[in-house]
Amino acid sequence: MDLRVAQIKECEEIPGADRLYKLTVDAEEVRQIVAGIKPYYTKEELLGKRIILVANLEPRTLEGHRLPRHAPCGFERGRKHRCAHLPG
């Protein structure tokens, strides 16, 4: 498993997707990923966040969209769902 720290540079809506954002991240190289965190974060909250990225995931389909990769998220029991991110 290839884990990398990535900083979110851009966040875009995906037309027709209720849960997904398309993120442009910098993880030693700039790449686009998708994350199913739209119900929990605004685009503005995500900009500049550093996240843990699994860099070698196979493409998959979510909500009818073919996705190159996705960012993993952690969840806190009994609290608002939160993406696993690093301070700073």
C-alpha cells in the first residue's frame, strides 16, 4: 500500500453526484482524485487540508462515475463524519 500525504489544492463539484467532490491534490505530484465527503464538508473547508492518500488504488465506479482514485476517510463514532486529515 502506497500511503502519501497530499494537500488539497482545488475542490470541484461533480455534476449529478450527491456525495462526491473532485479534488486536485499535491502528493509529490499533482493528481486528481475523488472523495465521497460532500455531505460532510464544504468546498471551502477542504482547501488547504492535508490528507492521507492511498496512491496505488485501482480505478472504480461510484455513483455512476468512473473514478481514477479516491481518498480514504476515517470516522469518529457518535460525531459528525470527518475526513482523516493532518493538521498544518
